[in-house]
Amino acid sequence: MQAGEPSLVTLSGVAKRYLTGTLALRDVSLAIGAGEFLALLGPSGCGKSTLLRMIAGLTVPSQGRIAWPGGPPGARDIGFVFQEPTLMPWATALANVALPLELAGIPRREAEARAAEMLARVELKSFERAYPRALSGGMRMRVSIARALVTKPRLLLMDEPFAALDEITRFRLNNDLLDLWQAARFTVVFVTHSVFESVYLARRIAVMAARPGRITADLAIEEPYPRGEVFRTSAAYAAHCREVSLALEAAMAARAA
């Protein structure tokens, strides 16, 4: 988050201990700026997904505070994209995307019109009536992203959304996500295991260590957007990847005090 930039959400001394006694997160403090693209990078078990769920209000912190300086989020202010698309198999792509609007009381005709517009923005204009079983993995993820964005949220939370996809599809969806973000400038918090993906996408990377989960480095990727293959093959990209890789290596070697 850059100096003078307004915060969308701030976490102060946040911890999460489960009923089993497991301390999943400890003393996490993080300010997420409005319109920022933040990546959470760390090994399995470091609490990235738990942190995302707490920001979404799906899990309550055991300690600490999560504040929204601009006012608490409404039901349509947060979009969530999971690693699996979690689409309703019995519903068309259009119906899947329209669902959050219909649940919010938007009339069906308006909801479907807005869903169709969102599907077109994720390059699925001709697939409104297709069922999930007829779509590829990448296309199902596009539907999931469209569903998360159809309510025009202030914050988009993404939990390793491209981890299960092949590299070519992953690269294309990285580019498409950046295009959507640049067009609307919602805030993104993106969980990933990939150094390369985090550097390509994010303006800022929070590196996390495990047992218990905590932030050990907060790194800025001060490279202009739009980003593309020129950036991905540049010396600057390689240098950022080295820096982030070293920070991740240090985080994985860290031991809780």
C-alpha cells in the first residue's frame, strides 16, 4: 500500500486459534489499499486461506481487529473465487452468474442481462446457455470469476484460483484478470503458492511463514501496468522473482519465537 493511499481494510494483531488448540495465525497486521492488487504468498499450512476467510467475514478472529475505514462491507461488496469453480452443475453459465443478483432481490430479467454482460467481459459471450459439464476447466473458472464480479464488489478475494489449470490457460487467465482489474479497479487479494504468478500479477506481495501463520515480508513490485510477455521475459521480472524467492525461502526456514 502506497503512502497516502486510502485503506479499504486493515488487520491489526489478528490471530486465529481453532477449538483443537491449533494456532493457525498469529499477530497479523496488514493494511490493504483501495484498488490495490495484493498477493498472499506462502507454503501450505501458513494460514493464507484462513486469512482470506476472515477478511470475507466467514471466520471470526480469535484475537485482533479487522476494520473497514470506509464503512463495513455489504453483502455485495465482496466477491470470492475459490480454487474450484463451485458452480451449480444443473444450472447454465448464465444462471450461475445471475444467482448472486437474484439472491440480492434483483429482478430476473435485469439479473440475467447483467450476467450476460459479465460473461461477455470474461470472453464467454457465446456460452450463456452452456452447462458446467460442457465447459473446460479454464472456462468454468471464467464463469466463477464472472459470478464473483457481477455484483461489482469493492473487494475480490481469490484463493489459488488457477492452481489446477495448465500453464497456458493459467497465463491467459492471469492476463484477463489484470485486464478486468485495470478496467474496474476493485481491490484484489490473491492467494498463491507461485512466486512467478505473484510477481506477474501483484503490485505488492505479503510473504507468510507457517506454524503459526504470520507475515515475514511485505514487498512492492513497482512495475507499470499493463503487464504482458515483455514484462514476463524481462530482467526486472527475473530480479523481482529472485527477491521474492529469497523472502519465501527465509519464511519457510523461520521458526516461531
